[in-house]
Amino acid sequence: MSRVCELTGKGPMSGNNVSHAKNRTRRRFLPNLNDVTLQSESLGRSFKFRISAAALRTVDHRGGLDKFMAKAKDTELSGNALKVKKAIAKSSATADALS
């Protein structure tokens, strides 16, 4: 399983462990990934994602999965998330056409 956030594309970073004697050895900083289920209001169903804690806070801040996906860049989203974004955009376009 890859260690990349499905919504933001955040992945592992590299850096140094620095000892008291200033010896430097390489290390990896892994993102804080969580398995979550997010509800889509326009589609009326839920989706499972593996996202970072920062992305989860951003989804809450923007007001839910639908509003997050409206602003999300296609290059950052995973293939699964991109399908969800297109389905949400399609359902909101039909809802706008009906009203």
C-alpha cells in the first residue's frame, strides 16, 4: 500500500536524523495517513479513502467532501478520488439544470 494521501498527494519526505554530536543519517518523514469514510451529500453515498490528517481537517474546513472536491486539483487526486470528483461534478451539473 503506497504511503500517499489520496486527496492531497502528500507523500513521504526525506531528511536527516541529527545526533547531539551533529552526525547526520538519512531518514524518512511519513505522512499521518488514516483510513476514513467520507459522505457525499450530492451522491447520497459514502466513499473510503486513505488520507492524511491535514487533508481530513481541510475537508471539514471546506464543508464536506463535495465542496472539497470542487476546489481540488486533478493532478493531486488519486485515480479513485478523480472518479468520485467527476461523479460529484456530474450530479451537481444535473441538479443545477433541473432547478
